[in-house]
Amino acid sequence: MSRRPLRAPIDRILPAIVPVLFERGIPGYATERLNAGELRIAPAPLRSLFIAAAIIGTLNVAAERGFDWKRVREILTRSIHTVDGVSPLEEQNAVDLVQRFHTYRFIRETHPFDDWICEALWSAFQTAQYEYPSAMSAAISYSLTVVKTLQHSTLEY
């Protein structure tokens, strides 16, 4: 008996994934060792970072499958407000972080995806010179690990 892939309507992805990121990712991040000069990200901005990383990771999965990434981004952005407990400020900050990622110019294309995200968003949270790996990159990696569950799902508009 073969298992059918789970259906994943795009507008329901964030409400399913983000609470897990908040519940497990925030305490996990708090235990990460900081690099020299790296600042601990406060809870509200960290929540925005988790939301943004979930959006960016989902967009990556959708693009790999040939979905219209602009349409997917619009659906994901509209769905942020349906995530329990997300404030309007956290929502706007997450949208701004996604925009920052999409306008960032990558010079180190051979690096892993979590490094790209961290590098693009680093200066929004840190004043120190960019360094990878970091506590911030660990938070992003965790987000992408949760998003990888979509690899076993059928995305739907």
C-alpha cells in the first residue's frame, strides 16, 4: 500500500508551520551560543525572522516545483495574519525581511541556502561583521528544516 502525499494548500502552510517554529525555535535559539559581537535577537523580532524564513523556504519549494512564485508570495503574505498570536508589527517586519531577501545580491552562490538568508538579513539584526555559522543562522536552519516537510506534500493554490 503506497502513501499518498499530504495536500498542502499554500494559504494554510504558515498557520501550520509558524506555531511550531515559535514553540520550539524560540527556546532553541535561546540556548545557541553567540559568536563574538553577535547580539541576541529579542523575541518579537525573532518571531518575524521565523515567519520570514518560513515564507522564503516555502517560496523556494514552490519555485522548484514550477509554481508562480509571485502568486505564492502574495498568498503567503496574505496568510500571515491568520497565524495565531502574530502582531501587526511582527507581520510587517516579516514582510520587510522577505523583501530584503529578494533584493539582496548574493556574491557567494556556492554557499547553502540558510547562509544566503542569514547573510541577506544579518544587518537587520546585527551590527557585527557577518559570520556563518551563527546563532541567527541556526534559527534560520531550524525554520528551513520544518519547511522541508513540504517536500513530502502536494502544494495547492
